[in-house]
Amino acid sequence: MSVWFVTGASKGFGAHVVREALTRGHQVVATARRPESVTEALPNAGDALAVAPLDVTDEAQAAGAVELAVQRFGRIDVLVNNAGRGLLGAVEEATDAEVRSVFDTNVFGLLDVTRAVLPIMRRQRSGRIFNLSSVGGIAVGQGWGVYGGTKYAVEGISEALRQELAPLGVQVTIVEPGVFRTDFLDGSSLATAATEIDDYRETSGGTRRWATENNHQQAGDPAKLAAVIADVSEAEQQPVRLQLGADCVARVTERLDAIRAELEEWRSVAESTAFD
């Protein structure tokens, strides 16, 4: 039996991860801005579930939620940094305030929670961390530039963190979901840049239309994603990256092929820059 700490647990991936962990007999600290929404969704969870209020951008609140976890269950074995939000619009359309808001949650909030949990895992010399990125964290598309930027940041932070924590018995995995049938495309999770520039009508504008037309039509099953995360948490060696969804696999494959092709095309130029 492990103790799980899950952010953004009121809906979407977070809620499914909490249910899966409880089903497998684990103890869970589920955090959300509105903790009552977790309690309402899981009224019969019993003593295996502790619920804590947490806005991940509030460092003091993150520390308090971790303290509650340790007081209640004595340890934290698995951290799932799931809390996040989206921003849809061309890079130029996004205002400074809109950009900072999504970075505050997706990047700085993840760091706040991770810093609060890591002293526990380092003392234990054990732990598993799952940082929710996105297919957009490795193959970003038009209209998703700012959101993808936050996920690129999560990827870089997580890669270094994995290397730093490996000697201490803590493993880190970057989770890269494709499109899954959650509320991510709803206004409750996805902000849309207020400014619309006509020159981007056919690029990011097309992505805006796609988001409206495909809300709750995505192919990915979030319950299956949660089960995979739970399975991987029990594996002896976690992967660095965990691509989930056939669409994600296709996009990552295409991206890697394009990077290699361009590298080969410009290899002689790249290698020509050393001192003679």
C-alpha cells in the first residue's frame, strides 16, 4: 500500500487517478481548489482518502497540504502533479497577464508542490513522481504556443529532476497525453486569448474552432490513462517519458523524424562552427 498525493483532483485526469489509486487499496491525499468537489465525487472513500484545499500557486498552502498528508498517513510515496490549465490563441494574441497566469499554474505551481514534497521523499530515500506534460510539450501546434511553452518547461525541469533524484531513490516520469475525453476543452480548464487577430484566422483560428467542435469527443479514455500511471508506479524502473494515446505516438514519431531530417540537412553547418 502506497500513499499518493494528487493535485487537481476534482476532475479530469486527477479525479481518475484518485479513483484508480483507491481502487487498488492505496491511501490518497486529493487536493483541489474546491476540496468539497472531491468529497462530493467520492462520498464513500472512507479513511483511505484525505482531502486538502490547494491552489498550487500558493506556496504556503502547498506546504500545509503536505503536512496534512504526513500527519494523516506518515509518508508520501507517489506524487502526481496534475493541476494545470490551458491557454488557446496565437502567441501574439496572448496578453502578458494571460501568459503569466498559465505559467503560474503549470510551471511555478508544479515547482511549489514538488519543493514541498521532496524533503519527505529524500528522507524516505524513495518516491515516484509523475509530472503531467502533454503531447504539446514535445510537438506543439498552432494556437497552443503559450500552453506548449509551459509544458516544454515542465519537460526540461523534469528531465533534470530525474537525474538529480535518481541517486536518492526517487524516480520521475513525464506524462505526455494526447487528446483525452476530459473537461480540458471547457472554459473551466481552457482559457482562450481575448484578442483575436484576423491574420491568424486560418492558423490558430482553426485551432479555436477545432477545440469547440471536439469538446468531449476526444478518443482517449482518462480512466485507462489513470490505470497506466498506477501500473507504471509499481514498475521497478519508470520511463523518462510516458506517451499516452495513439495520436500522441503518431505526433511524437512525426516530430522526431522531422528533427532528425533537419539535423542531417544542416549537420555540416552545425559542425563548421568550431575554432579552426
